[in-house]
Amino acid sequence: MSLLTNVMDHSLDDGYAEAAARKQAEGVGGLPRTLRSKLGLAFGLVLAALVVTVGAAEARIAAPVVAKEREELIDRIDSDTEAADKLEDTVDKLRDDVSARQREALRDGGGSDKADLVGILAGAVEVHGPGVKLVVDDAEEASTGGDGDPRETSGFSDTGRVRDRDMQRVVNGLWASGAEAVSVNGQRLTALSAIRAAGDAILVDNKPLVPPYTVLAVGDGKKLSTRFQDSADGLYLNALQENFGIRTAISVEKDVRLPAAPSVIVRTAQPRTEKGTS
């Protein structure tokens, strides 16, 4: 009976009782841990919802301002683009006017032979007459090398592309052989023309050309053809054909037509004096 009485009176072990009393004394007791976690999560969600709500409200308030600024920016872009287009048109008209005045200055001379010769040599007028037609093309298996310079790569397929220096020698060779006027793919050359490269493209006066390159030269056709092929530049072109497969063809033409140069630059000018005046 004493054992049952002791169990009834002390249902909780003394150690558990002491631990519960110690937590209550330290203030650790209270809400269960799971309940505290739920309350913390709920508070966090409420705070996040509040932040999102405030952000959305501010964005809605700022939206009209942003849209107005965007419309103003678009209007400025359209206005500046229109102004730039007008300026470009003005520049083109002025360039054409200057070019026409330069051509007139070169032709001015009362139709004398000297004036006509100056106009032809300067590229200010169209010319036609007997001459030669020279076509220069890449090799059939030509392709660009890894370093951009086919002549410095190994393998036939990387060595057959016509380069700007090749066209320079061709044109200079024709001039030296007696050509009076030269054009490449319809681009008239003058004493100030430049043949350069931009990557794999050949530029003639900053205009890109694509192969095949058709070179027309006005002059005594048979003599011009013979002199060019026997010259150092003609032999150079022949070596390119034999060693790299570059395709060339030259023919004597009864009549070739060359357009005027797109722009003629007058470096010096003198006022014209009328006969009988000082």
C-alpha cells in the first residue's frame, strides 16, 4: 500500500520535476517551439507582403512619369534623326555641286586639246576607245587562311586569293605600259586613287569590290597588251597564275568605255584671264 501511495503522490519523476521548475524559473517556458515557429513565419510573410505592396504602389505611381520620359526620348530621337537626314541630304547636294564645279574647271579651256587631255587624265570625263580588257580572278579552290593572309599559309587552297597588292601591280603596270585611262569593276581610277584591303575585300577609293576583277584600259590595244605582258608586272601576274592558280585573261578590245570618276579633287587653281586684259 505504501508503494502505491508513493506512485500516486509522485507520478512525475523528481528529475523531470526539477527540470520543469528550473525552466519556469529561468523564463524559458511559455509557448511551444512549434507555435513560436509558426508565429515567426506568419510575421515574415506579413512583412514580405507589405514590402511587395508598397513597391507595387510606388511603381504604379512612377509609371506615368517613366512613360512620359520615354515618349519624350523617342520624340527627341525622331527629331534628331530627321535633322541628321536633312543634313546628310545637304552634304550630298553640296558634294555634287562641288564635284560639278571641279569638272567644269577641268573642262574649262574653250575645248582645247590640252583641256580635253587634262580632263581625261584627271578622270573628270567619260572616255572610250580602243584598249585592253584584263580579268583577274581568285583560284577555283581559294579560301581564306587562318591568319587572314593566304600567301603565308601552307596548302594550295589557302594561297589562291587575289590581294590588293596584286591589283596595285596590275594597275601600275598598265599605266606604265601606256594606258591613258583605267577602271576596275567600273570604278574609274585617277592619279589620286588608292587600292587597299579591308579584311579579304579589295577597296578602290574606299569602294569594296568582289572578284572577278575586270580591268579596262584605254590605249593602243595591241601595243598596250604586249607591253604589259612583257613588263615586270605582267610577268608577276603570270607567276601568280602558274604558282597559285589565279585565273587571268587579257584581250584586245576595239572599243572600251570608262565612266568618269565619282569625285575629282582639284588641288590647285588659277583665275582665268580674258585675252587682251592684264
